[in-house]
Amino acid sequence: MAEIISQILTYAWAAWRRRRYALIVSWLVCAVGWIGVISLPDNYESSTVVYVDTANILGPLLKGLAIETESEAELELMQKTLVSRPNLEKVIRQTDLDLTVDSPAELELLIADLGDRIRVGRTGSNLFSISVTDNDPKRARDIVQALLTIFVENNLGRSREDMDTARRFIEEQIQIYEKQLEEAEQRLARFQQENIGLLGGQSGYKGKIEAAEQELALAESQLRDAELRRATLRRELADIPQYLPSSTPSNSLGPSSDTDIKILEIQKTLDDLLSRYTDKHPDVVIARRKLEALLKLQEEELNAAAERARALGQEGASSPSPETGGTSNPVYEQLKVQLVQEEANIATLTERVAQARAKVKRIRDIAARVPEVEAELAKLNRDYDVIRGKYNELLSRREAERISRAKELEAENVTFRILEPPTVPAIPSGPNRYIFLVLVLMAGIGSGVGFSLLLALSSETFSSVTQLRQAFTVPVYGAVGTSDCAPRSAWALGASIVFWIGTLGLISIFVALVLLEWRIGLNNVPAFDTLTRISTGLMERLPIF
């Protein structure tokens, strides 16, 4: 530690021996720096404070009916975009700053510089401040006024401009959806007309299929009954002779004509009932039972007549014929007539069965298409509902936009109150020359001390015996001092006096500059005007500037 302190003292002594160089460097640095501080132009700050009232008495009354604009969000956006390039260009044009530039490059520099000198802040929930710093106080006021105008006009005009854009967009969309809605209605109506028979649903066709199947089953049952009767008649005709002996009374062999008449009446009644009712209707059941009883009675009579006819035929020596004087067997004739009737009935029933089967197939085919038709109808209805919903929503939005526009005309969403209008500042706000003067003084002293230390470090002389011992390996026994003569002492004293006078002069100039800045301002000292113009001209000629 002692060695370090000794080395520091050695270098300090070496620098002190070269203090006149330090003083010269300090004077040069301080002179240049203070001239630069004096040449700094005054900056004037103009500002304004605006109160933005976003409350509106119509807001609660029209809630849900009109389009509610986010005033706070718009103000935040305006605060952030106030210093955007379009707004800065507008300010430059309004304040004639564009007349001070001659090229696009200079315009770019002006825009960047203006953006750096503008400050937009929010001091409260509804208080906005706009401030600008400029060398010309009137121009500073004009820039703030232009920014204030842009801030107010943009916020007031933006909502109306947005509403105009929204209204045009809504009108275009309404026309598009109106056309789509008409096309959807036409498609739906055309589809319903083309498939009107299939829109009853599968439940309705299920009943139709059951009814058609019952009709088919009834026709098939009737056909089977008729075929059985035909087979019976054919067997009976094969056993009954066609002719009888002439001595046999014909009326005793056939069934009673009353039975035939009753059968025909019941058959007619049954056909009439079947055309109106189902097979299980009580009247149909009763008529069928009566018919079965009469048919059974007729069959018994025919069997009895056939037995008598066979008995008579066996009694004859040979089969009777017209040549042998035989007569027609009435039973045979009646059975043959009945057989012909059954044949005709079977043909009719066969056709009815075929028609019933075709009807069942047709209804089943149609019923199979019902899900597909219903799915297509559901799709058309869904598309129609979606388009109609969008169309109605657009109509509602158009009405909301109309109410909002009326609200905008009657009462503004945002009210601006200028609490502090922009004024022409009389006192400069900067630069803070006190700080610059102190910094220049510190830089000058530091430069002088640094320069003297640099000279001491670069010198090849030795300031102490310790430094000499460290530099060489040979033993050092001591140091030989000098005896100052009268002329040398006088010169040293004079040099010391000059140094202290120079130091006091440097400090005195610093104090004088501080007092002048405090009392009247350095820019207001007439003697400094020429110095300022000269220094400004020199700086403009230097390439670095």
C-alpha cells in the first residue's frame, strides 16, 4: 500500500512540475467550450392542456340501439398517432416550415427533428398536454396550435368518416344478401313444387304402405278363394253329365233359383262394402258370413242335384245326348255358368293383384326417396335461414348506424375543452447553460490534468530515487540536490505567480459567465453577438458539422 501511495505521489509531483501545460490546455478547452455554450441558441417551449369529456347524456338512453364508439380507445390511438408522419407533414405545411427546406433529404431531417421536439402526454384520465420546443417562440406556438387542431379535428371527423365507410359497406352487403335471399327463396319454392308429393314425411307414407299392403293381401286372398272355387267347379263338372234323359224333370236337379238370386245380391252388397270399408269392417264381416252360408247352401243343393243326376245317369243304358232324345242338364249348365263367372272373376282379381303390387312398389320407392328429399329440403331451409339471418342482422345494423348518425349530429361523443391555450413563450426554456458551463470547466480541468500526467508518463527523466532504483539494477546510494541561485528563484516565483493568476482568471471567467446567465442570459449580452456569429460560421464550415 505504501508503495502504491509513493508511486501516486511521484506521478502527482511529476504532473505538478508540468502544471503550466495543464493550465494552457485547460484555458484552450474552456475557451472553446464556453464559446460553444454562448453560441447555443435559446429554446422556447410552448404547450397546451386539453380536457377531453367523453361523457354524453344520450349514451345511456340509446344503449343497445346505436353503435357505441370506444372514445377512450380512440383517444389513446390519437395520442400515439399524433406525431405520425402524415400529421407532421400537415403541421409543416400549416406552419410554412416546408419553405425552409430545398430538397427531400432536408425535408426528412426536418420531419425527424420536429418529431423529436414534440411531446404528447396524458396527465390524467381526461387531460392531455402537447408541448413543442423551438428556437423561435412564435413558431413554437404555431406548431402547438396546429397539433391541437389536428388532435381535435381528427378525433371528431374520424368517427363520422368511419360511419360513412361502415354505412357504404353495410349497403353493399345488404344488396348482396338481398339477391342471395331471393335466389334462395326461388330455389326453395321450386324444390317444393317439384317434390310436393314427397314432403309429407315418412310417417304419412308408412300408413300408405300399410293400406296398400292390406289392399294387396285382400286381393290375393280373394284371388285364392276364386281359384279354389274354380277348381271345385271343374271337379263337379267332370262328375255331372251334360245331358239327362228326357223323362227327368229338369227343375228337380238344379239348386233353388232363390239361392242363386240371394248369392248374387249378397255378392253385390259385399263388393259395394269392400269398395268403401276394409276387410275387417263389421258390415263386411257380416256380409261375408252370409255369402259363405249361401254358398254352402248352394254347394249342398248342387251336390244333391249332382247325386240325383248321377243316379239318373246310372239308370240309363247309355249316356243321354241330343240324338237319343236327352235334354240339357240344368245343373251342368249352372255350374258351367258359374265356372265362366269365376274365370272372369279370377282374371279381374289377377289384374287387381298386379295393380296392388305395383302400387305397393311405387309407394315404397317414393318412401325410399323421402329421406333424401327431406335432407335436401333441410339443407335449402338451413341455407335460407342463414342468409335471412344475415340479411336481418344487416338491416338492424343499418338502423343502428342511422340512429348513431343522428346521435352524432345532435350531440358529440367527445367534447374538447382547452384549459391552457398555446401562447408565445417570453422566457426560454433551455438550454441549461449552467450545467454546460460546469461541464466545460470540469472538462477543461480534467483535460489539463490528463495532459500533464501524459507528459509525466512519457518523460524519460526520473522524479525520485525510488523510481531510479526500480528502473536499474545497479545500487543507488543517494541523490545530489541543487542550490537555486537568485535568477533561477526569481524565474520560478514568476512562473508560479503566472500559474495562479491564470488559474484565478479561469475561475473568474467561469463565475462571470454564470452570473451573466443568471442575470440577463448569455445570448442577450451584446458583446457576445459577434462572437456567436463567428463561432457559428466556423462550425458550419467544418466538415464534422
